[in-house]
Amino acid sequence: MPKSRKRRTTGRRAKPGARGRGGFFHIQVRPKRDFVSFRNQDVGARGGIERVAGRRANGSWDTQKWLIGKSEAHRAGNRLAPDTAAARKVLSQLGSPPRHLGGDRFIAKPRRKIPASEKPTPAMRRAQLANIKRAQAALRKRRRARA
């Protein structure tokens, strides 16, 4: 009875998106080595656009890469061209246009840091005002409950 031989494959496992057969384009924003754990978050409808968030050793979270479904965008040469408004929004928020690495993998710079001289931003001001209104309403509610 002949012994069954196990086929040995040379090299390492292919990175996700490296072979170009998946359902998503992978846009790396920060290197994987900066993080200790990861989680996927759906953005909008299921299966369209996902954010891969990474947790650093100090506990802070940041975006490691974006996954854009192949129904949401297509490859145009070495660039990624959006087909939907959601994909257009994600690609516009990146710090540079995604550059093709191979397969379904792209790389881009993270969005720019906002200097302290430009803060608070209009969005921060709106959030502050909303928080103040919420606190005032809670205080009024407590005062009415005592009376």
C-alpha cells in the first residue's frame, strides 16, 4: 500500500487581496505592524464598504484599511475609480489617491491631521453646542422632578 504524500507549498500564505479573486478592494492606510488587534465595521449597507479598525498597544483605535466592494468601485489603470457616492466619499477623505500594489491591494495616505490652530472645527462646535443643550435639558428635568 503506497504512502500518501502531502503536497508542500513553498513560501508563505498570500496576503488578503493579493491574488485579486476576492470581493473587495483593500486600501491600506496604515501599516499592520502598528496594531495589536483588528475589527471590521460595516459602513452603510452590508457588504458594500467596510472599515478595518486596528487597536494600538496603548488602547487607541484607528483605521488600518478600507475594504470597498467590487460593485462599488473599479480599477482604472493603477488607480481606483468609484462607482457609487459612498465609495466616492471614502476615496475623497483619504490623504492621497489609492495606488495599486498588486491583485486587489492598494495603498493610500491617511487623511491629514488638523493642527491645533484650526480647532475647534465647525463639526466640533456643533457637537459642543449639542452637548451643552443636552446637559441643560437634563438639569431642567431634574429641577422639575424635585419641585
